[in-house]
Amino acid sequence: MDKALLDSSTLFDIQRAIKKPGASWAQNSLGKLLAYRQHHKKLTVSGLTVFELLEGLYRGGDPQAIADFHQNVLPRYEVIHPDTQIEDKVAEIHAKLRLAGQSIDVPDTLIAATAIVYGLTLVNANTRHFPRVVVAGFPLRLGIGARRD
């Protein structure tokens, strides 16, 4: 099983599935998660995904939740932070999409670039934006994340 980069929406869907394990979509998502974890000890996310998760916690205003995230949740993830290769790829993708009138948000471009640079399958539920990167000729492998019914 290929190593994957999980988008923020996929992590949120996993958390929802844990809270509602009886739903058919949740069983499907949790089954895929368990199968993946048999091959890979940690889930892989971009530094931007960590930012998005933390930003939500800070908006919630619960210092204990933020501390818990840092102490208990974050160590469970492999985090890939932007480096020069990712920054260059983000600029290339964003410029090409923008020139074609198909631009996507910079955060999504950063996540796509991270997956491309590290050769990871991007697991997400965004079926509108990320396929544009593929159509533009970039070698982004897409996996479909959980979709709630």
C-alpha cells in the first residue's frame, strides 16, 4: 500500500467517523484507515494541515485542547514542512493553473506540491480542485477520502 498524504478534510472525516462508527461511510473510512495503518505506523500530513488544525483549536479558545494536540495528537503524525523543493513546485503549479484560468487556493496548491515532491498519494475529498493539478500535467496521484452520505 502506497504511503499517502492526508488532506485536512480527510482528517476531519476520520474524526467524524470515530464519533459515528455505525454509519456506513464511517465503517468504510475506518476500515481503510486500519488497512493503511497495517503498512504505515504514522499518518503523513503537510505542515499546512497542522496549521489548519491548530488554527481551529485556537479559534475554539481551549488552551487544554491545544496542549493536548501538541502532546498527544501531533506526535502520531509524520509532518512534512515546506522546503525549497516544495516552494518551487507550489510556484510552478500555481503559475501554470493561473495562466490557464484554473487556479486553486494556495493552501491546496501547497498540499498538492508536497504530495508530488515526496511521491505520495494525496487522499482528500476535494474532487473539484485537485484534479486540475493532474489535468495541468503534474504527476499528482489522487486517492479519494471519505465522503459523508
